[in-house]
Amino acid sequence: MTSLSVVNGLVFDGVSPDLTEGTVHVVDGRIASVGGPALPADRVIDARGGTVLPGLIDAHCHAYGIDLNMLALESLPLSYVALTGARRLANSLARGFTTIRDPAGGDAGLARAIGEGLIASPRYLWLGAALSQTGGHGDPRGPDSEVCGCAAHTCEVVDGVDPLRRAVRDRFRRGAHAIKIMTSGGVVSLTDPIRVPQYSPEEIQVVAAEASRRGSYVAAHAYSPEAILHSIDNGVRTIEHGNLLDAETAVAMAVAGAFLVPTLITYDAMERRGGDLGMAAVSRQKNSEVLEAGRKAVELARGAGVEVGFGTDLMGPLEDEQLNGLRVQVEVDGVFLALQSATSVNANLIRRRHLGRVQEGCVADLLIVDANVMDKPSVLWAGPEHRTVVQGGVVLT
């Protein structure tokens, strides 16, 4: 039996806006008690008046998203993509993200390496290559391209009900957490208008039916009200991005019980750094269209009662902006709601209620920062010297 106690800290439990004082005591990787006096333990961490939070959850993080150029990314050897992705995962863990959901990439081999402890990584819920129609957001080819673009590290082009059924079944055979589909245009894809819905109702329905039968769900990349309604009306559970959401569609999402996973930092980062990184002009123009709208979408979703999660969606060298994702969502939501989104709400979204909470019986994934987060939220995106990361009761940094 191993034990750990974190003393002299303020505790954010992931659910309540109120910080409480007291010891967090961990036994064999689980939280045994919260509050009360210090208990004997194999190791004691003195939080020195800082805050003990649940380990953060990024519900939209791409391990294999190592390049902003989709065609270049799909052209790389998978061995290189996986090794680079492993480094991205280790970086996420060091920042305090103890769980991520990867909605476009990952595979059974990477998951096995993580499970065997070969690489440092957050808990990794992979969805495999996202499904895209021909000419959809996941089709990496430009209008004048004759290459197949078929390597499918992060996206796979699949058209038709029966081919989609087979693709979904194969993802679940391999161990995918859920299924990702593209149901609207996107920023970095070159040939699709951003607002136009993608896939037919029948195609989305078969994906949703197969996922439901496996006790899983479908996540959809969707920006516009038309694409969001097209998705939730045909069985999609989580809407990724959703920047162009309107009030009426927000109500429809709430009625359907759909989650919104905003990825505000990726647009902020591409606006600041896209030119220097060689982003195509068409992509930069589309990014401008959705940049400010994303903040409004979160407000509309909150007003309608939609569950709002947290994601980053940072590709290539933009991965170092991950903690700034918290900064941007705090600007929109305030500290409590932003932290709740990145902890207990995301845990509910991924159906892992034993994560994202500092409560008795939960997994001891913790982030300890050296200030009161409600008074000084900037500590959340400060340097590594301001944080200690605990995963499964093991102190990592």
C-alpha cells in the first residue's frame, strides 16, 4: 500500500466554486479523504497555501497533429508521427493535463505503449482517424491536387452508409473510445466552405447507431447552426468547436443533451502566429471568420443550459499554447466555469466520473499550483516551476 498527503492547500474539487481548506489524502492511487488534519503518509507535499485541483482534461487534443499542413501530415511515416506524438503527450502531462481525448488520431499501438509505461502520457482516450466525406474537412487535398491523401493518420475519407458502418466497427474493434466525424467545413482544409453541412443524414445516422450499440458516442466537427443541427438531429453527442452557434441552435443542443467543446485558443493562436507559420491565405481568412464568434458561442451555450467542456485543438508548433487555452476560456467564462469545464464537465463528457474531481473515491490525478486560483488565475498558465503534477497518486513533477 502506498500513500500520499497534500497539506496546507486550498482544494478545488472540480464541482463547487468554493475552495476548502484541508488535507488531500491518497492511498494506492485513489483519493481516500479530503479535508481534516494531516494523516501519516509515505510522502507529504506541502502546498504552502496554493491550490489543489483535479488533473486537467483536454477533450480536444491531437497527439498526431504534428503539422498545420494536413497533406504534409498525412504524407509522413506513421513511425515518425507516433514518436513526435509521444513527445506532445509528455508535454501535455507536464503542463497538468492528466487526461486527454484525441478526436482525430491515435491508434491501438500508441495506446498500448502508454498502457505499458513505455512513454509518459496523460490517460489517453483515442478516437482514431476522423471520418470525412470526399471534399470535406478531413480531405487534405487542394482543388488542384491529384494525390490520394489516403494515409489516414488523423483523417480518413469514407463515403457511403456501408463503408462508414465498416469503418466505425473497425475503430471499435481496435479499441477506440468514440467516433469523430466531420459535419462542416473547417479552417485548415482547402476546398470546403466553412458553413456548409457535410455527410448525408443517413451517413451520420449509421455512424451514431453503430456507436450507440457499442455504448459509445459520436463527436462532430461542426461550426455553423446548420451543421450543428444536422449533427444533433442525427444522433451526434458532442459538438467540437461550434463557433458560429446561434441562440436557437443552442437551445436545440440543450434539449438534445449535447455537449459543446469550444477550442478557443486555436483560433487565437492561428491569428497571432499563422502568418509566420505559413498558413494558407484561405485558411487565415476562414480563421478570421470564426475567431471572435467562438467566444460568443460559449456565452450562447451557457445561456441555453448547454454543458460546455474544454478543448485546445492545437496543431504543429502551436501545441505550446495549451495552457493559454485556459487563459482564453477564463476570459470568456470566469475562473470557476472554465476550471469546471476542464475538470468535472469534461469527465462527464468522456464518461469517466472518477476523473476530474478531488473527491473521496476518485482517481488521484491532481494539479497543485502555488497560488489561490480564484484570486490569481494566471498561475494556471504560468511556468512549470509553479505546478506539481500527480497522476494516479504518483508525483511526476
